[in-house]
Amino acid sequence: MSEEATQDTGSQEAVAAEAAPVSFLESLPEDLRNEPSLRTFTDPATLAKSYVSAQRMIGADKIAIPGKHAGPDEWREVYNRLGAPTEAKGYTFEGVDGVDEDALNTFREQAYNSGLTNRQANEMIAHFQSVTQSGQEAAQQEAAAVAEASLAELQREYGRAFDQKLDLAQVAARTFLGGTELFDQIELADGRLLGDHPDIVRMFVALGEQIGEDQLVGEPSEMVMTPQEAQRQIDELTLPNSPYWDKNHPNKDRIVEEVLRLREYL
């Protein structure tokens, strides 16, 4: 190749080199080009944003996290810096009407020992109240369902005599206990009141029936039959070979009418 051609080629390469863009790192002084912390930056704008963010962090109020061997006093300082009260009685609660004050004080102590802020303590007690209320509502609904089932059981058993049997039980309770308040004051394990339990009602009904009308003030004078009592009389009137089955017996019609009347109680 001629000398003139070689010079021309060299000139073109120099022009091309001058025209090629210089990378951000290559534009830095030589002693900074190999700095590892700068390798992630591709342009001055990215570096500037990072610098501004760092300056803001330097000016922020930072909290040092204690090491694993830190004592309670060191952690207490952190809790206080985060906003926890300086003493247990510094917690104030909202919307906790009806909560026992001793229980609140116990919770205050626990919240203080755990380093909770007042906002965190309020959120925790609100959660506990919500769970407790839900549990109480569920228990009340269950107790109401059990009481309703008990009532239905007695209604099926006593039939048309239901109201009269309950009156008899109350009269017996007033005679033996001096009143019926006890039935509404004692709550059983399943949530029912004592007076809602079928066995308690049956017991006082039986007591009333055993003592009799002459000794129970306020007992109904004419007792209504229960389905069981009516069925027992029907069984007696319709025994095999009884007049009920003998169309020629003079009492046939009367007995049939009595059986029909008794069946109304079933």
C-alpha cells in the first residue's frame, strides 16, 4: 500500500475514534474508573439522584438497632424513640367502654414491656375486643338455640297442656323456693338458664302433681291432658274385646266419642 493511502486510512480511523461516544465511566478521572460503587451508574443523572437520596438519609433522624447482647435499657431507648410511652400508665385507649379497669392496667403493663406504641396498643386491644365480642355473640346464639330446642321438646311432650304445666311448675317453685328468681339467675354450662332446662321443668311439674291441688295455692283447678296421658286413656278404652270394638254394646257410641275427644290432645 502506498504511503499516501496509509496516511488516508489512519486519518479516517482517528476521525471515527473522535466521533465514537465516550462511556460515563471512561469520562471519569482514571483513579475513579475502577471504583466498584460507581459501576452501576451509566449516566450523570443516575449518579446525581443517588447522591441526593444519600444526602437526605444523612440528614434523617436514624435509630441504631441494639445488638443481640443489648440489655433492657438499650431496647427501652429504642422503644421510646419509636413512640412508646415512657411508663405503662401513659397508654390511653379509645372505644373500650365496659372493659374492666384492672384488665386494662394489666394490658398496659404488657404493652409497655413489649415496647408497643400507643397506636399499636390500641390496635391490639381493638382486635381482642372484636374476637371476644364475636365469641360472646356466638355463645349467646348457641345458648338461645339450645333453649329454643328445650322449649320445643316440652311443647311436644305436654301438647295442649304446655302452658298449664308451666304454671304448675312455677306454683311448685314458689311453694318450695319462695319464688322463681333462681331459675333466671343460674346459668348452666351450655349457656341456658336453669329454668330453661326441660328436666328442671319436669321436676317441678312432678312436685306440683304429687302435692296436689289442695296444697298448692294458685294451681289450675282443671288440668289439661298431655299427649301421653291422653294416649294412655285411649289405650285403655281400645283394649281388645273392649266395648269399643263391640258394635252391639250399649256404651259403644259413648266410648268412641271419648276416644275421638282424647285424640285431640295427641
